[in-house]
Amino acid sequence: MKRINDSLDPSGIFTSLINHQSLIRQLAKREVSSRYRGSVMGFFWTLLNPLLMLTVYTFIFGYVFKARWGEMNLGDGGFALTLFCGLIVHGMFAECVNRAPTLITGNANYVKKVIFPIEILPWVTVYAAFFHAVMSLLILLVFNFIISGSIPITAFWLPVVFIPYIIFLVGCLWLFSALGVYLSDIQQLMGVMTTALLFLSPVFYPISALPEARQGWIYLNPLTLIMQQSREIFLWGNPPDFKLLAIYSLVALTVAVIGFVWFQKSRRGFADVL
């Protein structure tokens, strides 16, 4: 009974990360490299993909449509950078959540190994997703330098903005990966949810475009604050809103605790189902 109670200890959220950080890095590195295995340019695609995307966005929205971000005059290419920044945050969420339903079923060999800590698999997925996000952010900063002539020093606040987001994503992965073992319909639901959040998040439009009475509601979307704060530090040179991020961190930690406890309770039946 003691071992079962220990496995449900919420502190396991971080102890599993600390105790197995070397294994997590190795698995994340393998997951990233396996995506490009067999391709001619290999790892270079991690930079080429976001570079091509941002080039297209800049041409279409900056020079063809002359799109504007609300009342802000962002100049040529500014709308594309703002759009791309939001897509990076959403892309990280989509990569993690769409992977969640098959995270355990796709690694059945690990589940059947008693000594393997399967609770680290969500950390591996988030590590890989964050790596791709960082590559895209580097391209974002390079384009921002080309357009504006400078890189905001506030970009160094990246950990303050993304650590709470990472904790939230890990919690979602624990929750949805455990559900995915027992309910295959979860995979279809994740696809619908990520598409819906793409348009329910301020990716293509500023929050100010919404009716004033509805603007507060959009912050119930877990992507909204991270998108806004990412733009503040990476594009507009403003420090993050520490108060809002502190509240977000508490919510993210709550999601992580719920997800971890649910995962640890559910894992007892994984081997039987698989």
C-alpha cells in the first residue's frame, strides 16, 4: 500500500523529471531525430520548415493583403510575425495533445517493462515539442531583426512565459494519454479540439477585435495568455505580466497534479488493456 500511495504523491510531477532527466533527454533526442530519419536534409528541416512558413506569411499578409493587427501599425511583415508567434504556441499545444492518445498504446513495450518509468513519456513529448518551438522562435527573432533592425532584450524572459505552459502541457499529456488507453475516441476528439482552439485563440486576430464584453472570456482559453505574453517579449519589447503568469502557473500546476494522479491511478490497468 505504501508504494501505491507514493506513486500518487503529487511531488512525483517533478521528482520523475529530476530523477530521470538523462533518460528523458535521450528519448526526446531520439524522437526528434526519428522524425527526419531518411530525409536528405535531416535535422536541417527543423529550421527550414518554420523559415519557409514565415517567408510565405510575410509575403501573403505583409505585401499582398497589407494586413493590420487591430489598431497597431506593425509595418511590413509585422502582421506575419504576430501571426507566426501565435502559431508557434498553438503548434506546441497541437503537437503534444494530438500525440497524447497514442502515447501509451504506441509504447506498449515500455509499459510491460516493470522497471521503466512510463510517467516520463509526457515529459519526453513536451521536450521534443519545445525543441521545435524554440527553433521556430529563433527564426521569428531573425526575421524580427531583419524587419525592425533589433531583437528585443525581453526575449530572455522566455523561461518565465514557457515554463508554466510546459507544466500545463505535461498535465494534459498525463490526463489524455491515460484516457487514450481506455477510450480510442479520445484521438478524434483531440483533433477537433486543436482545430477549434486555433480559431478560438488570438492567432489571426487581436483580443481587441472581440466585443468588449467578451474579451475577458477568451482568457479562459489556456493558449491566450501564452500567445499574448510571447508577443510582448519576442516582438514588442515589453516585460511579461508577472501577476497573470503567476495565476496561470497555479492553474497549470493544478492541471498537472490532476493529470499526474489520474495517470498513476490508471496505469495499473495499462498492461491488461494492451
